[in-house]
Amino acid sequence: MKNRLLLNATFFLFILSFNVLSLNGQAFLDLETGAIGTGYNNIRIPGDQGTLFSLKDDLISKTEIFFRLRANYTIKSRHTLSLLYAPLETVSNGSVPNDIIFEGVTFPANTDLKGTYKFNSYRLTYRYEIVQKPKFEFGLGFTAKIRDAKIALVSAVIKSEKTNVGFVPIINFRMLWKMDEKIGILLEGDALAAPQGRAEDVLIAATYRLSDRLGFKAGYRILEGGADNDEVYSFALFNYASVGLFIYL
């Protein structure tokens, strides 16, 4: 409960600070949606004693619809602050021919199971645009990410879940190649690797400026990462077919 209250309070402060800044700044919204499919999702909880199983291959996951919302504020064309809300939840169903020990609970072999994987992300980013040319833009920055994660396994009679709310620092980057005044190629994301784990969230997309107030993008996003320790072993990869709108305020 304390972690949940901290998460909600932190995100509220992020939104409040953006609203205050946008009174005197150049702002735009980035709305993204599309389909998400699981590439792999391997779980063992606890990391040193649980049973390794897959929410992609042992239990079968479905393609889901996703959405993401980012609010951006740019100061003097080079300093950008952004807030991102990126919910993610997938559901897998099936059974396996062996017992699964998950978070201290044993699920018997050949039991119908439902697995839920949630990884909601709240991010505050600062990025400095290092290169600003008519045909090319490049920036680097820092993202403060709060994750709200849950992995749950449920049968008809028993249930177990692992939840975690935590902070992760990540490197942010953005590159835009402008083919002309309307069409561009965008590569942007957050990524970092450390002994405790890794995280990558990267989009490559074609962009089209529809008007002074509206732009369009379509492309591919990859989300990958996880952690390996005594408490949890969890590595997952998700593939996004993405479309989106830029709304300039």
C-alpha cells in the first residue's frame, strides 16, 4: 500500500509540474497505440528456488492492444522535459506437464493456469538536443523511471503473485532524419544495462507532419529487459506494431 501511494503521489507531482511549465513553454502530446506481442517471457520466482517457466511457450499469450501517452515541453528548442505513462499487461493461459513452484506456492502438473504479466511504466525525462540541423537532430538525456510490476499465477483453487514498485535510472536518446519538411525517420528510446539487469525501450518509425499542429508516426517498438537475482529471475521481450499522433499545443 505504501508503494502504491508513493507511486500515485509521484506521478501526480510529475503531471502538476508539467502543467505549470507548459503555461510558458512549447508543448506537444505524443499519443501511441497498436498491437503488442510477446517475443519471450521467462520467469523463475524466487530466482534461486522457483521453477523456470515461460509465459510465452508454456502458457500461451495473446496479442494485446496497447496505448502510451507522453507529454513534452521544450525550452529554447534544445532542452526537453517529458512525462510518459506506458501501461503494459499481458495474459497467458495453458498447462504444463510438471509442477511449478512460484513465489512459495506449488501448482500441480497438468493444471489449467492463467498467468498475468504487468509492467506499467511512469517516466520523467530530460534531454538536451546536441545536434540541430535542417536535416538531422540528435539528443541525449536521462530518464527517471518508476516501474509498477506484477507477475501472477492462478489456478481454479490457488493463486500466487509477485509485485514490485521501484525506481530505475535510464539513458534517453533521440535521432530524427528529415527527408524533407514533412517526412522523417525517427529513432528514440530509453536503454541501460547493469549487473542487476537491463532495460531497452526503443522505437524506429516513419514520421509525417500533417500540419503545424498535427503529426503522424508509424513503426516498430521493442521492449526488452529483466533481472536475475535471488529474489526474481525474469526476462521478457515484447514486439510492438505502433502508430501514433503528435499534437502540438
